[in-house]
Amino acid sequence: MADVGGPVSYYWRSISNVDFGVGTFMGYWHILAIFSILSAIFLIFLSYLVLRAGPKKAKNRFMALMLFTEALRCSTAMLFWVYAWPESFLKVLEPARVVYYTMSFQLFLLYMIAATFYSEKQWAKRVSEFFRIHGIYLLPIFCFGFILFASELLGGRTVAIGDISWVYCQDVGVGYGTTASGEPLPFEVSCTSKYAELYPMTMSNVALGPLTRVLLFVPLIGAIVAMVSVGRSQKRIKESGNSSLIGEVRAVRLGFIGKTVLQISSTLVLFTIIGILGQSPSMETSPFNEALNVPTLLIALGPLIPTTVVLAALFEGLIFTYAVIKNDMFGIDEKLRTTFITATFAGFGAFLLLMSTEAMESIFDQGWIGGVIIGLPLIIFRKPIFTTLSKFSTTIMPESHTGEELGYLEMYSLAMKDGKITENERRMLDLQARTYGIGEERRTYLEKWFDENHVGNENSSMDLADKYGVSGVNLMSVFSTTGDAPIDEREISESFTKMDQNNDNVISRKEFSQSEEVAKLPEDSQDELFDEIDLNKDGVLQYDEFRTIAQITEAQILSQQEQE
């Protein structure tokens, strides 16, 4: 029983026959459900990125757990609408709902805890540190146990969380239906001619139990608390002048603001549905229940509740990933902004295209007209649309740089004091980029970004430190005692003497690698830098070689030498 044909033929049949005028809706539901699965996969990838950027940091582990929780929630939010599942799949859908509401409760607790990572109070530090090891596994175990325990108190999972209905229509006439609990459906399945083009088909739907009605709202409460708490921490951090942390806490707060807004939207949709039905959705709320006239508006609004959950998770995932790893991974902020722009443009365009074709199909019986009306403007005005989206994405995810990139920008700003880059300055910039693993494409982007945002600013290097934090990475620190411009002969000499541990007037490769600034680099980069300074390639560094490269590094000294 329940043969609906192959997946390709079924999806084509259901999606190609979407018509809101008639009420053929399953293709629309399938698209949104598949989108939720793809979103879950993307969130798992973001969770991996966050964990990879700081696998031993409590904050990274906490954020990775939060994004993984969101991913599980997205994957189970509309699992019952992904495909025309057979009756046997009810054994999967029932525990999947338990997973969904367990993740909802877990998110509530994670949101309540999130602000502790930006608090100076001792109890908050102990709570946040708990997620370095034990919190990662103890919290999911506690949440799962709590949901099972609460379900049993309320009469079992079927009663507390809600049953799942399943109907099968092979053709027009009387269909077949059952439930996950094994209880009979409270209505006779009527396979009306309205959906004849979709047959054969199956459909699964859910009822909302008393526990689910509570758990639908708790993530919203948690997001509001987190938004307010992180906002308070943002004020304190801003007053303290911690430039490296202010961008992160600002982004985290923005993520919770977006989450709150979208969660409120899903709540409003639910209240609208309850207003249309006059009651909470139940097993009887089915388009195949002839006794209940399900309005087309309800068919359109139903999937929007889990869809807003997915959109909220995606927005939160992008913003949180940006906040936590923007200073640890080369160019991640740019890639996240590009992902946001592309996804927004594609998603918004697809939505408008669907709406316009359906509207034209209903009015003129010519859906292609709507495609032309929406498609052409999107193509013609693609560039200004992308520009607008780019400005918005930069607002919510401002430009950020790793310590290595800041070091390169600081040196570039010094070299650009006179408005041009000499051959020797370019050579040293190339060395800085290679030493710290900055590729050609990223280096070009950094210089273009600097020229567009800082050209003509005499205090550009100071402005970089104020806005984005001090890099702590600068090759001038190798050749001088302060690392600041200008450097003079005395600083170069003192730096050389400090590296020359055995006082033999040359620096060996081992002595060079053990110096404080060089030791920050990977071994390959240490060797590359040593070879660059070793002009005569004799395996040791003489003072003249050391001084020559030091002078090339600092644009102002080079300018003084040219004048001499």
C-alpha cells in the first residue's frame, strides 16, 4: 500500500501542480521541507567551522553545540513533509518529534546561558567554563530526560507531544488513514477531486499536545532574555574599550535580535491559524477531512511556522559564526557575507517568481507572464540589488581581520604614508604576506579594502588599531625593540644583539627561531623569513643583512636613506 511512484515522478507531479487558487499545496510544502533539510546541513557545516577555529575553547564548543542544536531542530521541523512517506515511516516521525522538542528546550537553556561568556561575574565564568568539557554532553542528556519525564507525567508522548496522522489517496474517493499511536483517525479520509492531479499520494500531519504548546514558545523567551543580557554586556565592554571583543558581542546581540523577531513572526502565524480554525491544530485539521472546510489561507500559512524557525536558525548561524571566528580564519567574514547575499537574492527571487506565476496563472491562465514580469527586473537590476544587499550584509557583519591580516594592513599603511609603494616596500609586503600565509587574492582584497576606507588618513595605522584591535603581528617587531615606526639604527642593533644569544656576531637559524616574535610563526614561515634575510645564503645572518632588510621594511627609514 501507499505506492506513489518514483521520487522523481512524484516530486514533479506535486511541484508542477501547485495552485493556491485550487488548493493543491503539497509541492509548496515539499519545497519548504527540503529547504529545512538543506539548512540543517549548512548549520552543521557552520558548527564545524566554529569548533575548528577553537576546538579547546569553551565559547567555541558552546556556540558549536548551539548551532548543532539548531541543525537538529531544522532537520526535524518539517521532516513529515519532505516526501510522501509510507505508513512504516511513522516509526521514524514519532521519535523525530521528540528530538525536535528536546532541541527546543535545549535551545532555551543555551540562550539563557549565552550571556555568561561576556560577563565578569565569577558565577558566570564558572557556568561558561562548564561547557569546555562536561556541559557539551550533560546538557543534551538532561534535556532529553526532562522531555521524556514531562511527557510521561502528562499521559505519555502521544498525549503530551501530539499524535501524527497519515492518509493515503490512490484515487478520487474514500482513502485510508491511520495514526502513529495506532488509534483510528477521528474522521473518514475523503480523497476529493480537487487534488486528483496529485494522486496517488500520502500525507502526514501533526497535532499539538499540551507540552508542545509550551515548548513552541520557550525559545522565544530565551532569545529575549539573551538579547537583553548580551546588550548589558555590550555596554560594559564598550565602556572598557576592548575593541577586539566589542565587535563580537555586538554581532551576538544582533543574532539574538534577529532570532527574536523571526520567532515572534512564527508566533503571530500560529495565532492567525488558531484564529482561522477557532482552536489549536488537531488531528481533525486535515484537507482530507470533508467535515472541516480548510481555507486556502491556512494551507499557505501552515508551513510558515517551521519555516520561520529555519530562517531564524540560519540568520543566527551566520551571525554567530561570524562573531566567534571572524578573527581566527582568513576571509571568513567576506565568505559569510557572500553566502548571505547570494542566499537572500536567490530565496527572495524564487519567492517572488512563485507568487507572480501563481497570480498570473489564476488571473490569465498564463503563469509564464508572471515569470517574465519578475525575472526580467531581477536580471536587469541585479547589480544595484546586490549592492544594496552588500551594504546591508556589511552592516550586520562588518569587515573583520585576523591578527595576521591586521599586521599586514599595519605595514601597508606605513608604506602608503607617501601615497605610493616602492619596489623595496613591495618586496617586504610580499614577504609579510607569504610569512603569515596570506594568499595573493586575499592580499589584493586587503589592499583594495584599505585604499577604499583609509586613503588620505594620516592616522590610518592608529585607526586600524582603534577599530579592529592591535594585531600583535608585525615584521617590524623582528627588526626593532618596539615594532613601531620609525625605527632607527639603535633599535635594529639592539634587536640583533638580543637574538645573538652566544654573542658571536651572527644569528644562527636556531637563534632566529627562538626569538620572541619569530617564535609566533609556523616552522615553515620561520625558515622562509630567515632565507629572505640571509642575502648571501651562507646559513647565518650578519648584521649588515639584518639591517638592510630592516630598512626595507620601514618606509620612513628607506625615505631618509634616499635623501642621504
